[in-house]
Amino acid sequence: MIITSAKNPRIKQVVDLKDRREREQTGLTRVEGYEEVRFAVRTGAKLSSLIFCPELFRSDEERGLLAKIAGSGVEAIEVSRELFERVAYREGVDGWLGLVPTPSHALSALRPRDPAFIVVVDAVEKPGNLGAIVRTAEAAGVDALISADPVTDWGNPNVVRASKGAVFGIPVANAGSDETIEWLRARGIKSVVTTPQAGKLHTEADLTGPVAVVVGSEKYGVSKRWLEEAEMTVRIPMVGRIDSLNVATSAALLIYEVVRQRGASR
């Protein structure tokens, strides 16, 4: 049966999950798009249900994934094209919308490798930036990503979209700044913070040991607390007239400097 009514209880739940409060109450979030759903499934995310519209599929591979998901016992709900386009969050829909548990770990559950490679986002506000950082971190083999004094939740649809589903492929956690600083110190992980006042370039710092790359909010940058507690401060060279970089760009430069110094084999 193809569902066409937005009054259907399952469809109402999907729509309600656009709201952060609903995501926090249910522990569920939306993952939209074939590539995002496929990556989430590959990383072990447990789909609670799948809303799909074959009319919007773009390849035969998608039908294969649909058969695999439906065969695993996941509730698969077919809807009309009109209804799917109404409930979707993003533009350019492709007929895939899954419900999964919101990704989140306690700090105590994180198990970084040796040498540890952590990314800390300090009160980053924009979901698109947070998602872009997650995508870079997952690609670079970062052990975990910690949101210190979080503003945006990991289940925000734009975080999922900007990360291309990578938020399901890397351990992520929320914690206060004080708790995060204590957790890092207890494990001998040095925090590395960028600031224009630093005397050393990011390429000159030794990042081969256990490190946590720390980036701050779009408007204010890294907080005073993190600047005071940082074991290393570095600066990214800027020779133009603009006085700052996008936080996701800054994070990518630092993350891949760690990768460069340690060798791509990690």
C-alpha cells in the first residue's frame, strides 16, 4: 500500500523530527538521501524505519539497497511522490528518508587509539559547518569528535546532510568544556588551538603525539577558557585582507596537518 496522507501517524512522526525537542525526546533523527542512508547502514546505524518513493530513485542500485533493508526486518513505508516532497527537509529529493537513533556517546565510552586524534568543536553554531567538520574528521581517520558546550545537536538534519552521513561513522559526544578539558588531560591528549596571536604556524607545531584539534564558534572563535588551557597555540597564515576563515576550513587545515605529519598510512 502506498501512503498518500500526511495524517498517517508514521508520516507525522517523520515531520515532527524536524524539531530538535522531538529529536531529543524520541532519541531519533532523520537521515535523508540515498548516499546518506547507505553510509549510515554501512556503519552499523540501526534504521527503525524507512520512508521511500521508488518514483524518485535514480539507479538500479537503490532498489538493491531497498531490498536489503526491507529483508532485514526494517519497516519500509512506500509513499507517493507528492507526499515525500512535502515531508522532505532538503531540496532535490531522491526518495530516501530513514529514521535512526541520534548518534551520541558519553565521554567515558570514547576509546581513542594511540596516539589519540580528537577534534573538539567549541560552541559551533551552524549545522552546515558542524556537518562539514564531521565529514572531514571521518575522512581523516579522527578517533572521535566532541562538542563542548554544544549549541547544535548531532541529529540536526543539516548536520547529517553536510556530513554526507559521516556523523554515523565516527564516535561523537557532548560535554561541557571543563569536563572535556579534564578528560583530555587525564589521557595525556594535548589541545591545539588556533589564534592569530600565536607565534608558531600550524605546520611548525609537532602534532605527531596525542592531540585534540580545537575549533570555536563562527562569531567569537575559541572561548577564553580553551585559549587559557591550551597546551599548544598555532596560527594559520593569512596574507589577504579578510581577517578570518570559515570554521570548517580552519578545522580541515589542522586535521590534515595532523594526517600529513603522521603519515597517510594511519
